[in-house]
Amino acid sequence: MALQTVTVPALVDFEFGGQTYRRGEAVTVAPVIALVLARRHQVALSAVSDEKPVERPKRRYRRRDMVAQPV
């Protein structure tokens, strides 16, 4: 029985299995590995990728320890 593989496009630059993949390159791996990489947002499961890499919003901090005092 032959080992099944799928080819999916990389969404971001990453390293897997001792090999470095660049954004847009084709990645050929087992279907289960492709699912794991897709959940990490490293590859797209579709053959054509229209998605941009997921960017986290910047954190905004608020200072709550300062209180105005009456004059």
C-alpha cells in the first residue's frame, strides 16, 4: 500500500521536518500532518490560497491606578 500525500500552499515561512518552507511554496505532506499545519495557520488546505497570514491585534494597555484629585 502506497503512502498518501497531499500538496498544500504555505501561508507563512516555517520549518518542518528539517526543511524550510517559504510563503507560497507547495508543501507535500501526509493528510494528517497537513491538518495539523493548517490548524497552526502555516498552510492552507485549499489548493489556491487567498488568505493572508493571521495577524494578532496589538495589545492596548490602560492605566487604572491614576485617579484625579480635587484641587
